[in-house]
Amino acid sequence: MTRHGDVRQKILDAAEQRLWHYGFKKTTIDEIASDAGVGKGTVYLYFDGKEEIGLAIVSEYKRRNLEQIELIANDLEKPPTEKLTQMLQYPVLHTNQSCRQSPAMQEMIVAIKPHIRHHIQPLMNGNTRSSPASWKKATKSAFLMSRTRWRRPGH
């Protein structure tokens, strides 16, 4: 029997591949489900919609960036100034390279920005009754949003 995380990861892997090639707007939940080898309903058991899948993909991308930054920080062979320079440059250069390889990545980030704002709106309105779980989700969304400041080409 497949574990919860395995199915979720299969969906994310399929979505990332499809979004990378076809873009956010052209990709449907049906196509993601088909590519993952699961039913459309199964996708909705794990994600509320395409935007939430996009958020999960961006979150994973950020996690990988942070792992790489941690490796740089823990490198005992490099002087601190070189490590700091590389730690600041890595996410910018890596994201730029990814967007150049696939303009669909930038399209996805633009598409999910309103979804991120939806998660942090209670904080912006001063809603202090939020549960610890909602604060954690909002903080994570705010972190993602602060790291993904994109402009549409030509704007």
C-alpha cells in the first residue's frame, strides 16, 4: 500500500514536470492526475487546487535552495566573506537560471501570488485570533512571497 507522502510526492513530481513544459495556465488537474497515475479526486484529497500545488512546488524549490545555502555556510574551506557572497548569490542565480530554462516557472509564480496573499491576509488585517497552525501557514506563505518578487515580461 502506498503511503500518504508517496502519493503526494507523485502528484507534485507529475505537476512540476507538466508545469515546466506546458505552463500553469495550460495545465489541468486532470492532466496532473493522469501523469501521476492517480484519479482526479485523489489530487483533490491532497491539494485544494492547482494554486496550492504551485505553492507546494515553490516551497520545495525554496527548501532545496536553503539546503544548498546551508552547505555553503558549513563549508570550512571558504572564508566567511566568500561564503556570504555565495549564500546571497545562489538563490538569485539559481532562480534566474530556472526561469530562463522555463518561462512557465515565472508564469506559475505570478499565478500563485494571489493565493499566497490570501494566506497572509489575516495577519495584514491584524487578526490575532489565528491558531498556531494558521500562523505557521501564514508565516510560511509570507516567507515564500518575500522570496518570489517577479514581474511579468515587459512590465
